[in-house]
Amino acid sequence: MSSLTAQHYYRYLIPKVSNEITLSAMTFTTSQNDIALTPALKGVRVIELGTFISAPFAAMLLADFGADVIKIELPEVGDPMRTLGAFPSDGKSDSGYWWSTIGRNKRSVALDVRTPEGRAILGQLLKTTEILIENFRPGTLDRWGITSAWMKEQRPDITIVRISGYGQDGPWRDTPGFDRNAQAFSGLVYVTGEKDTAPQQAGLPVCDFTAGLWAAFGAVTAMLGKHLHKDNVGNEVDLALYETMIPFLKDIPMKYRHEGKVTERTGNTPDYVSPGGAYLTGDNEWIFVSGTGDRVFGRLMTVVGHPEMPEQAMFKLNKDRVTHRPLLDAAINKWLKTRTTEEALAAFQAADVPAVKIQSIDDLMNHPQVVSRGNFVNVPDHDRGVVCLTSPVPRLSRRPGTIRWAGQHLGESNVDVLQGELNLSDQALAELRERRIVGR
């Protein structure tokens, strides 16, 4: 069998697009009940060229609401995300628990897009693709021949979403960066932790996850704008990991720019509101109490036995309460010391004061509110029978998000996509597999 060149390969491709992924079919001739249940993004095809968290999480969000996400991974190795996190203790799975959720609702295609033949297949898929999401270092796709111009040749109105450490331009464009680097660069780590301790990273990869949120928002905004304004030029979304935290910096930039003040770490005692924070109860458990606002502050201090404090001049305004926080915390701590967590929370809730136990994952997953809301669901999985996944967020009353399947095995949808949709022949698929351009 002779080698299959990119030009030779095209004769095996007979594009065959189903109604499910016809992007122009944005209306449905079905009953009102069926319409209400039809996923909001059904009919939108997304290609994910992503690894680890940010781009895969963005694509997962779109997939949860019905987008047809084709996740393209390198043959044999796949997305390194498959190897992160905890693995089942029985040792039977080749991927961790995390993969089941971040890979959910996607079709995995093992394809080496760095090769001319792989790029040719990608080009065919792009013709029916509304959104492409990638999170490689700037210039990586260009080196593979997958330039913006080339993608727009395949689909002129495509939305290209790019996530990188520091953005597609600027002097740090080529600097590598992961979530923790972005946390540190963004200023988040500097203001996190107690005053006299080392700066602390967040306990979760917040820049990666919020990058996924911003990227999905950008993709849907670009798509909506295109359809509303009948714009067929296409769009590009450029997002840096560190930028995901900048909108959350409160008034920190303004205080620095206009007053020259650098905000420092304050731990559980924020410098913008008082009283409130983490407090220890009589049975040695931590709770979080918020006394934000004059009325809530009054109710809080009444519960802890000091109804006179809100009337005193030194506590009249929030800025005064911030200044005299130690006096307020002393009163709250004295009252809590003689009460159990259950007693304290009951008293606060009865007085309409926001207070909760600082929960472990055990507390959270067994809390009646969480159980009632169905925030965790069991989904069938290849290797584990069922796996516990987080439910789609947000909850929609019409066209809600769903979990249709857990993360697939590497290349599980090769035949479905390459032969079922692109009509790749058995001979062509076998040769591409032999040459490791397509996974087995």
C-alpha cells in the first residue's frame, strides 16, 4: 500500500453532515414540549484542541448544554489531563476520576493534526464547526500550519477561542505559564493568606477554571453577536490566564492608581467590611459569619448579647467597624466559645444572620440542600460502573444542561466521526492508523 499524501487523502473524503450539526438549522419544527427540552446549544459544533484544564473546561461547559464537541487528541498519548488527579484504587482504569467529568459529553478523536493528513481531516471538520477552542502557547498552531487564515479558509465565520498564559501579544506573549503562575502574576496570591505568613495560592486551580468560564462566555457572546447582526466574518477570542482574576480585584487597582496604596494580605479579616470571617465554636469547629451592612450588623450583635454596640459612634459606619474590628471579634468569639456549632448556627439563622459551617467535602456532599438541588449525580462510566460527577451549572428552566456520557476513551469516536461523518474508507483509516496519524 502506498503512502497516503494529504492531496491523495481528499478523495476519501465525502463530507456528510447530519441535521444534528447543521449550523444553519437553528429552528426546530417540533412540539413546544420537545423544544423546551432540546439542549440550548444543539446544532453548534465545537472543536477542542485543548489540554489540561482551561480549554477542556470551556468546551465541557458548551457540551453540557448540547454543543457537539469533538475533542481532538494526539494518538497514543492523548490529553495529559487523563493522568492528573486521583485514580480508582482498583488499578483498572487508564485515566483518573477528573477525566470522567472534564471529558464528559465530548467525542474523542485521536488525530495527529501536526501532519498534513491530520490537518486535512481537521480542515474537513472545520467546515461544519462554529467554534474552535485551543490553549497552546501562542504560535504553536501556526507552526503546525493551522493559522487563523487557514481556519477561515475552511469556515469563514468561525469563532476561534485562544487561551494562553499571558495572551497572544505583548512582551510576555511567549512566556510559559500554568494556573499557579497566573494566580501569582495576577495579584491573587499576594493578597491571599494571613498577614504574617507567606502568600498562599488558592486551594483550587481558579485561574484555569475561570479561564474556561470566560472563554465559554466569549465564545457564546461572539456566536450570538454573529447571528444577531448577520456577521459572516468570524471572530477571535484572546484570553490570558492571569486576566481571569483582574475583574475580581475589587477596588485594589483604584486604590493603588489614585492613592498609591498597595493592598496587603488580611486573611479572614478583610479590610473592606467588618465584622465577619472565620470563627471557632465551642466544640472546636469553624464557622463563617457575615455581618455585612448596618441591619445585618445590628442583628448579629444582638444575637451575641451586645445590642448596644451598633448604636455606639465607633461602630456606626462600616469604615468605623473595620477600624475597630478587634473589639467586635472579641465579643463574637466570647459568645461562640460557650456554644456548639449547631447552637450557634441555629441562633444566627433564627435572627437572619448569614452564617454557615466551613464544610469539608463530606459535609458538602451530604448536606440536605446540596442533595435536594442534585448538585452531584451518578453517571455510567466505562471502567467504574458509575462515577459521581458535578451537575451542569447554571440550572435552566428550559433547554437545561445534561450529562449524556462520561469522558470517553482515547479515540473512542474515531469511527463515528471519521467514517460515519467524513466517509473515510476502511483502507484509508487502516493506513492512517498504521502511520499513527489516527489512533487505534
